[in-house]
Amino acid sequence: MAQLFILSSISLLFIGLFGVLTRKNIVKILIALNIMETGINLLLVAFGYVENGIVPILTSNESIMNLTKMVDPVPQALVLTSIVIGLGTTAFSLALAIRYRYNHNSLSIRASEEEEGVNI
Amino acid sequence: MRDERSLFINIVALLILSVIGFYIYKVSMDTGKGIKITDNITPQMRVADRFMNKNVIKEESKYVWGGTAENTSANIVTSVVVDYRLFDTTLEVIVLFVTILGFGFVIPKDKRKIIKPTTILNRWAPILMILMLMIGGYMFVNGHLSPGGGFPAGAIISTAVLIGVLAGRKTLSQKTLKIIEAVAGISIFSLGIASFVITGNFFQNFILNDRIGDLFSAGLIPIFYGLIAFKVAAELSNIYFEFYEEC
């Protein structure tokens, strides 16, 4: 099961990297960056995964006996941090994209070269 | 965007990335000596095990139910976020504040046109807003007992504000949002200073000795989570107002 998690998170990471490397549209690059971020979050949560684990919530007196069965809560807390900061950076980069659109009248990352007529 | 769909570039990128991805997968699944990344079955390999057994300092000390080890919240993730790593969480809120500040500086303030909302959206917006505010309030009140907490609650409340903005109804002014954000931020740090005066440690929980699992338990944790929820909601609502500001 941990293999499946790691395989899926690495494939998400590389789908995002593929998008960042090959696309020219800024919005598409930002979407690809968000896909990469999702892959990394999934990888972090997968490190805390336990086979047949239970949620790390104390519900009764018996749940203290099951501490070793609980999944690891620390990566989940870290992923909470990473999601919020990812949201902030995404909003900031979208604002930058809007500014870029106003300056160059295009969303391509080669807009300045295309204006000058350079043949790429 | 001429060569975006060029076949050659895409195939080369796919080949390189698949080779790198295969080797990273192989390394991460490697069963050699030393600490294995994917080994979650032996409890000693887990990060939180030492926290839960409280043997960070001494190897032989063990967890005692109802003792001094865990007297905070029933949800251990909340304990980690708002008690053990509260410095991390407050700095994260500050990072969010700074990014929203930069967003407000960078976004251009001209050539904005606003689409008039339809009748359906205008009529249904208050009903949806009430439901969303209810769910958001439940999430941060119950954050120390069940999954949820301040950040998701803030996101849900700000979505309710977004629906009001989209429907063209006057719900909140930007000045009110800034006051909410400032009051929440100042209260978090004044609670930290209060705990420094009372217990001697910054951000230490000073309301103790309550039963785990009650609604009014875990001392300062629900208060901190409520403040964080209001701060995050105000910050995220600011984004929507910036996008929709009339000029």
C-alpha cells in the first residue's frame, strides 16, 4: 500500500514537472506547480501511513492502547502548513500573471521576444 | 505559445522525466540498511512515536493515560498543530498575511468590469451563506475533537463571503475585514504574552485539568483555533474583494 502511495505521488510530481517544462502559458504553468505541490503533500502523508491504521483521535479509554496502530499525526500537521502557504503563493503568482498580461498583452512566457519578432 | 504543442519537445521531456522518476521510485523503495523511508510498521521508525511516548529526553519514560503526558486535545493532529508546534502555525499565519499584502500591492487596479449577477444567484446567496457560515463555525468550534480546525473553517467562511460578493450583495466592507484581522492577530500574541507571564513559557497552555473529549476542554486550543479561523477568513476574503474591487 505504501508502494502505491509513493508511486502515485511521484507520478503526480513528474506530471507537474512535465507541465512546467513544456508549457508556455503562465496559467498552465501555475496549474502544473499546484499539481506538483499535491504530489509532495501526498508523499508526506504517505510517510506517516500505517497498515490497517486508525485515525489519531482519542475517542475512548481503550484508544490509548491503540497508539501504535494510529497513523503518524506529524506529517498531517506539516501538510496543513504546506497547503496554506501553497494557497498564498498561488494567489500572489496569479496577481503577478494579471500584471504580466497587462504589460505584454499576452500570457506566453516568451511574450517579449514575440513582440520583437525574434524567431524562436 | 507557438511551440507549446511541439511533438519533439514533449517526447524528449517525457523520456527524461520518466527515467528520473523511475530511479527516484527505485531509490525510495530500496531495502538496504539504515532508516527506510517507507517502513511504517515498526513504531520506532515513526516521528510522532517519541512525542506520544514522551521519551524525547529519557528513553525509559512511557505514556500514562490521564497523567501529564497528553492533557490537551482529543485530536492528536490538533495537539501537534496548536500546542507542540504553535510557533510554526503562527508564523504560517504571518506568511499568509505577507503574501496577501504583496498580492494587494502587485495586482493592477484598473480596467475592471463587473458582471451583473443573475436573479437565481441573487436570491439563493443568503441561504447558501447561512449554511456555509454554520458549517465553518462548527468546524472551528469542534476542531479539537474531530477532523477540521481553524484553517479549513477560515476557508469555508471566506467562501461564504465570496458568494455574497458574487451575488452583488453588500456583506462586509474591507475596513471591517482589516479590523477583524488585526484584532485576531493581536489577540493571538497577547495570549502568548499572557501565558509567558503566567507560566513562564511563551504560548504554553495555562488552562489545564479538564476532561479530554469535552466540548470545553483543551484549554487555549479552541480559542487559538477560533482566532486563527477569523484571521484566515479575513485574509482570504480580502483576496476576493481585491479581485472584485470597483474602480
